[in-house]
Amino acid sequence: MTIGQHPQRAWITWALIAAAACLIAYAVVLQWLSQGLTPATPILERPLIPFTAASVVAGMVFWLLVLAAPSLGQGRFPIIGVLLVGLAMRLVLFPSAVIREDDHFRYLLDGAMVANGFDPYALQPKAVREGAGPLAIPEDVRRDVIQHINHPELTTIYPPGALAAFALAHWIAPWELTGLRIVFLLCDLLGFLITLRLLTALSLPRLWVVFYWWNPLTLAQVYNHLHFEVMLFPAILGALYFSASGLRTAAAAALALAAGIKVWPALMLGPLLWQDRERVMVMAARAAMASAIIGILLLPLLATALERDSGLGAYASRWLFNDPLLALLAGLAPEGAGQTLFRATLAGVAAGTALWVSYRTAQGPHALAQACFLIALVVFALSPAKFPWYALWLAPFLALIPSLPVAALMATMPIYYLWFWFDPRGQGQFYLDAVAWAQYVPVLVIIAFGIFVPQLRIVPRVSRPQGQSRHPRAQ
């Protein structure tokens, strides 16, 4: 501790240094373990338990960091240091082998098709693999990429916003994972910069940016497993920043663009538009503009949703995995029309909740951020399939709302990867019936204790600022 430095500030600084060391070590361990988690390693010999344990431990370190949020605002740690530590974590994983995921193979094909002027909503990977269509594909790519695409009988499920990013990645590095990682890193860096501006606008501690930039689940899911959820971060955070700055038309456009990447952020338009409840014509004009943008972006995807080989149609009607509670409820519904009704009910509850949250949202940027956070949480909770990368829908909000239950979710969701340990040993049902609960029970316990301890609530009192926004136009 330097002479004259406050003891609590010194403690916070050392805690940040320790957390940085742990999380960089996690990235190194992840890179090392990834070499034994490729298809070349016999399935029963893959180190899935060490990988899962390391991910959970890194998540626990992150949870402790979020626990210290009330004190973190008094710390003295350079923002450039936060940036460089997080950047080091990400760059360590650039050469890593992808662990237990295969979505990136479709990203590569979709990007190549769009970059070369072909329609991924019209051509199945299976047809491409068999030589259909004029897209020229090198034989090694056909063997190493196209051959491994999951559900090759289905057309792409990804909205045009995501496809545009995949095409950019193809332009940067054709058929290479490096192109995807570069695009994801650019989105992530933009999200980091917007978070800093947003924290300043909301009079929140700038050091809370660590909850965005040092999240180990983001690190693993984006830079190793190569899921594109990070592309949502700058759009959602940008919408909140524009709104806090009084630029609500730009905010609505940003959320519309986010919907063009992943669809569900369209629900967050409700609380944003409701901020102008006293100016009905302005609200209606912004709603029309956002609806037009979303309609244009999603038209190619929705136009084929009813086709037999539609990826979107298959996902909406069949996907249900890794949520034991929803699996129990789905089991009560009969096959066919009953399952369709069950899924429609989930969608209706999500939409209804979003409308209710919108109606209850007070005016002001803090209330808007909390409303969007709650909508993202409801969408995640009601999603029939719950994969670790879906939890990233909540990640950009943690710097604004340091929620301990959500931070715990970042630590527990990697337990999902134990499925790939149990299933090859004939114990997949045991995972679904028992082990899968371990992802959610700790979160529910924290929420239960939050009844008595305000800091443990989903939206903790600690996240409420002491001052007002620096943008009076947003008040």
C-alpha cells in the first residue's frame, strides 16, 4: 500500500489484481485443455470434468467480484488496466481449439454463401455438401467444415444481421475461425467503450466495467465456443446510452438492429417507447420506424419459417433441452397440438410480461435499464432450450445492475458440459433428471435469500445510483 492510500482502496486494488490473475489463468487453462477436447481425442478420454470445474471456479471468482460491487466504486484501478487484462484473456483463446460446439461450422458456411451472393435460407448444408448450388467449395473445406454442420437438412436459423457479420468474417479470413473471432472482438470492444460511456451517463462507478469485460462466461462462450451473442452487446448497450442521452429515436433504431441479430430484443422496445408516453405521436412514429426496420431485417427469415426444412420452424416447434423444470411441464402436454400450445403459451407469457414491465417502467435511464434487464431475464427463463451462451443475453447488463443471482448463473451454466461426459457413458437421463438442476438451484437459493438481504435480490439496491444522470434531457 502506498503512503497515504486509504486501506479499503488498497484492499480493492489487490482484490482486482487477484481476480485478474485468476481469470487470465483460466484462459490459459482453457487454451491448454482445448487441445484434448477435439474430435481427435476419444470421447471417453476428453477432460470434460477438469474443463467444467475450471469454468465453475472462474465463475465463482467473478461472482465474488460482483459481490464486492458496493466497494468497487471506491477502488483505484486504471481503466486501461481493465481493458488490457480482458484483452489478454481474449487473445490467449484466439488459437484455442473449439470445445464441444459445432455452431461455428454453419457460421462459416452461411458467411461464405452471403459473401458470394447466395441465399442461406434457400439452400440446406446437406445439399451444398452433395454439390448442389454454384458455390465453389474447396475439398478440404467440404470435409472439415460442411461435413460437421449440425442438422444439415435444415436451412439457417440466423437472422440477416447475424449473417452480415458472418459474411464480414468470411471476407476477413475465408473459412477460418480467426475471421469470426476478429468480428466478435470488434463487437466486444465497442460494447466495452459504450459501457464506459453509459456508466458515466448514469453516474455509476466506471470500474463496474469489469463486470462486462472480465466475465468468464463471455470469454469461453465467445472466444472458444464461438457463439455470436456478443454481437448483441453494442446494440443493446448503445440503445440504453442513446436513451440516456435523450436520443430515443437512435435508441429505437439500435434495438431494431439488435432484433435483426437475435429477434428477442424487439421486446425491449416496449419500455423504451413507453418513455415517451406523454407524447403519443412521437411514440407512435418511433414504433413505426422500429417496426419497419425489424420487418425489413427479418423478412427473409420469416418468409421461409413455414417451410419443412426451415431451421427457425424446427427450433420453434421441437427444441427443448437443459431445463428440467420446463421439461417437466412440457411432459404434461400431449404430443402434437399440445406441445405447440405449450410453446405458444411460453411465448405469450414472455410477450405479456414484457408488456407489463413496459407499462410499469418509470421514466428515466435507470428504470429503462432495469426494465430491459428484466425482459432479458424473462426471455431466458422461458426459453425451452437453455444453453450457456443464452445466459450471455444477461451479460451486458451486469455492469449497470450487478445482480448476484445473475452473476451466479454465469458460474453455474458451464455445468451443461457435463452432459457430454454422462451421455456417452449411457447416463444422459441422469444428467437431465438430476445434474442439470445444479445450474439453477444455487441461483434460486440466492434469490430466496434476497427476500431478507437486499444485495442478493435480482435487481439489488446497490445498483441504484446516488446521483442523477449527467444528461438532463434524459430525465
